[in-house]
Amino acid sequence: MVWDVCSWRDMEPLIHLETTLTGDRYLNIHSFKPIVHSNGLGQFQQDNVTPHASRVATKWLQEHSSDFRHFHWPPKSPEMNIIEDTRDALLHAVEKRSPPPHIPMDLLTALQDSWCEFPP
């Protein structure tokens, strides 16, 4: 599994997770915190998957609610979710690679390289 963080001004490197994402693991991925803590101007968006909506993640968001704005949207609303468009563009970029990736490590490298080639 790969995980990404992006904002209007920045794209963080893809994060490779070799295990299932849980609420605790989600909070331990620190790369999103500087983006949402950008002088209180950040607006945090997530797609309400189980780790994002877990008790531990919800508690953290409530405790830090004065640090940034949290954009709430209904679950399963892909039309409002930039993650779907980003994922599709990333997969399309990987599909165009030659030679195509054949093993998991090649796929990870292709995903990371394609991600880095996206314009900011």
C-alpha cells in the first residue's frame, strides 16, 4: 500500500506501508502534520476510510481542531475526493511505463518515480 499527502503548494513523497493502515499507524505518519499546521491556514481533508475515522484519529483531530480547519464531507463521496483523481493519474502514468513493472518492488519504484514526475 502507498499513501500520499498533497496540498495546494506541496506534494510529499509517497509513503510505502508494508502492513494494514490502522488509526494508530495513520497518526504515526507525521508527514501530513506540517501541511495541516501551516500557520492555521491548512485545511485537512480525508476520505473517511476506517483508519481516518477511528477513535484514536478522531480524538487527535478534536484535540488539534484549533490548529487547522478540518473539511468534513459525507462518506463515499468520490466526486469530492481529489484522492480518486490523483490515484487514477498515478496509475495511468505507471501503465504507460516501459517496461511495465513485473514484481512488487518494481511497482513501488514506478509509483514513486511517477509521483515525483507530477507537476507541483
